[in-house]
Amino acid sequence: MTTKRVQEAFEAIKSEVTSDNCQFFNTRNIVGDEMETIYEKDGITIDICYDWGYFEVFGMTNEEFIDFKRLFGINNPKQSGIIPTMADIFG
């Protein structure tokens, strides 16, 4: 079930999302791409990289992040943008 804060974040940025920039990650890029914060509310921050067409989403649980992406029609877990932790890998 999608939480209210995730739904609000979706509604706030959906006009920014196109087929050309529909990539979401919940980790900070390590190459120093220029990012601009486009949403910040209820502990959720969403940055966009206009140069490369992707988003970085912070402050959501993994479950919320998956629900957030599903709102954009991304249902494949391999496209989730979630980087597994050591606990996820090794139990």
C-alpha cells in the first residue's frame, strides 16, 4: 500500500518524469553529476540530474521506494534502483 507521503512525492514530481528520464536510484551518485533538488517534504528528498536524465530519491524505505517506482509503471524488481546491503545479500 502506498503511503500518503510517497503519493504526495509522486504527485509533486510526475510532471518532471518522461520516457527519457525515468530512472530512479536511492543512492547518491559517485561520479559527481550535478543534481538539483526538486522535492523536499516529510523526510523525502528527490534530486534530478538534468544532464543524464535520472532521479535520486532519499528518505524512503525500500518498500516505499518500490511503491514509488510502481506509480511510474516500473514493476520489475531488477529496475528498482535499490542497491542491496550486505545483510540483503548474506542474510
